[in-house]
Amino acid sequence: MAAAARSLFGAEADPPPTVPAAESADAQRLVRLGLALGDRSDRERDYYLKALEAQPGYAPALFHLAELRRGRGENDEALKCYLEALAADPSNSITHFSLADFLWHSDVDPSPAEGASPRYEIHPKVRRLELAREHFQRYLDLQGKAEGGSLQTETRLLIGQVEGDLAAVKNAQPVPYISWEEAARRLKRPADPAKSPYEGPRIPLAVEFEKGSYLLSYRSTYLLDAVARALESEGLRGATILIEGHADASGETAANQALSKSRAQSVRDYFVSRGLRPERFLVAGFGAEHPIVPNSTEENHRMNRRIEIVNWDETLKARGVKAETPPSEGWAKSETAATPNTDQTAEKKEAAVAAAAPPKTGGAMKRDQTIVMPAKPVSPAPAATPKSGGNVWDQYLAPPLSALKIGGDRKPKTEAAPPPAPSSTPTPGATPTPKPRSGNPNEASWLSAE
């Protein structure tokens, strides 16, 4: 891949169309002189450094400096140069491909180069492979329908191989059932950078939702009840918990990310309805960014559609990072987190009360609405009760399939009470109701109207 990149940026080739026209001629000349050497010597390196002095942020100089340092085994410096080259020219597909290939085959830890807020994964190889997959995909997105279809086909095969390596490292499978004791044991495990994150304080759950929706299935409430009980056990009662939503690779990227976050919020809301404090939870949606198996079969798609519960305190302890550091850009603090009353204005207090109140059963639910249920036993009774009867949380859950009518409403079927038998003795003073002439029960009303 290095040779292919040199042919595109090399002395015989014209500058790529993504290079700004205002770049210094001296920087271009110095890069060409470095490429003419091509021996990874200090002299070649000095040409690239002088080019950066003549034109700071010159993407070709940064790219070739990264390739040189990669060839010399200076992996940490090479990674920084790759990232700086992408910052200077993010639309260059060759840089994305070369960085992906470098991350896949090196042992560099990408977290320090990502700045003060690294990704939450503590296993460097997991993060490295995920970044490699991301940049291979970015290369495909930039190439689009351009010429060079063979290289695009090869890249898709490489993505599949990277996902296979990820599956081997993660060694995880979402669980459809778990006891609260086992859930508590897993979430108390210490995080170890030398092991898979799934051997630490993290549990992948096979939580079921309606297709394309954030509505929980009744079948998954038993699984979530066990986890909720574990979160209130000794050693976890005060822990901060990250709830992650993940999707498969089908569908649009933006839609998958939004849906995965909405599903994580639904799980958070369910925990709150079981009496857990909302300020304990962080919520994040990652879409299809972090598969645990390749998205190659329908069964693998099902495994990648999952919810993960993470003991956030233990994860950050292994990193030595403060607890308030977010997991990524996709995260969100619980909207119902408590705020000291001393800092609230009257409007904020009213908004907080409105957010904590159970939603009305009439009308459509809003996605950002949080249902807060008191812990059981409760005294006094909840302030609001659905008109349809049952628990306030019932409207957030999908009804069982046996209760659905094809083409009808989504409420469970209920048997109507049989009409009372007509009395054989007429009531004194009452007007007799004529009997229908046919089997239509409404025919009597026609006759009375006549």
C-alpha cells in the first residue's frame, strides 16, 4: 500500500485534486526531493520537515513523514503524523487506507493520540482494530463509484477480516438470560487492559425490541429485572453505569445511531421505573460502529443488535481517568439527573417536576420523555394511573404477539361481557322494544326510529 501511495503523491504524479491551490511551491519541491531519495534516511526525513516549515500543515509532507516513520518502526510518531495529515486533508482516501492498514498490522496504542478524552475501550487492540475498520470504511465512502473497483472489492474483504479479528479478541456473545448473582459478579470484575473488555465489568445483553423501534419486548423485562436487582446489590449500589446501544450494519448510519441511543434510553427508563436513581446512568448509542461479530449473516446481525451494561467506575479506574469523562461523542448524561435546588430558578424547578411526572396515557409519547416510577413497595400510591389500567410502564413496552390483531389496534384482546338476558315479565309503564326481524342486533333501533 505504501508503494501505491507513493505513486499517487510521488515525483511523476500530479498533486491530487484535494490539495489546495495556494500551497507553497517550496513545500511541493521539498517533498519531491524527499521522495526521490526514498531510502527512509534522516536526509529524506529532513526534506519533509523542511516542507512543513515552509508550509505548516502540508498534507503530503505529513503523509510521507508518517510512511517513513512507519517503515522505521517509529509507530507512535507515525500515528500522530497520519492523524495530522487527515486533519489537514480529511477527504484524502489514500491516507485513510494507509492509516487503516497501519492500525491493523501494528501494535500501537491509539488512545494517547486521541487526546484528553480517549474512547472507553481499555483493550488497545480492540480500539486499534475498530479504528482500522472505520478508516477502511471511510476509504470506501470517499471512493464511491470511482474507478478502481478491484481495490474497493479488496477493501470490503479486508473489512470482513478485521471484523473477524475483532470477534476473536472480544470473544463475546449477548446473553438472553442471566441471574442477578451472575450479573453482579460480572459487573464487579476489575478491568484489565491485557484482556478482552468482555472479561471485565461489561455484560452484552440480547435485549429484544420491536423491529425498527425502541419499544421493549415483554420477553426482555425478565432479563432487565435481573440486572436491575444486581445494580442494587452490595458493591454496585453506588456505581455509575454506562448503558450502550448497538445496531447491525443494515440501514442508514445516522438512523442506526439514533435508534441505538433511543433503545439505550428505553433500558435506562426501565431501570428508573424499577426504583434505581436516574443520575447513576450514562447513555450512549454507537449504531454499527462496534460489532462483536462480522455482519455477514442474519444470525450475526442479531448478535450485533444488543445492549451493553458497563460498570463505568471500574472502566475508568483502569485508565486512571476521572469519573466525569464521557465515553465518546455519542454519550448523554441521564436527562433526569438530580440538580441541587439551590441552583434552580422557578422555571427550572417547574421543568424538573414536569420531567419527573409520569406521562399522560392519551396522546403520543415523546422520545425524550422519561418515565419515573417509585420503588416498590410504595406509599402513597403513584400520582397517575393509566386510564386503560395497569402500570404506567406498560405503554412503553411492546405487547406480546399473541395480543395483537392483524390490521387492528395494538391493545390486548378482551372478551366482551354477554348482554343480560331479556326479562320475560314486562316492566309496568315501559315501552316495549320491538324485536329485530333479522339477525342484525341494531335493527331494533331502526324500528324505533320509524
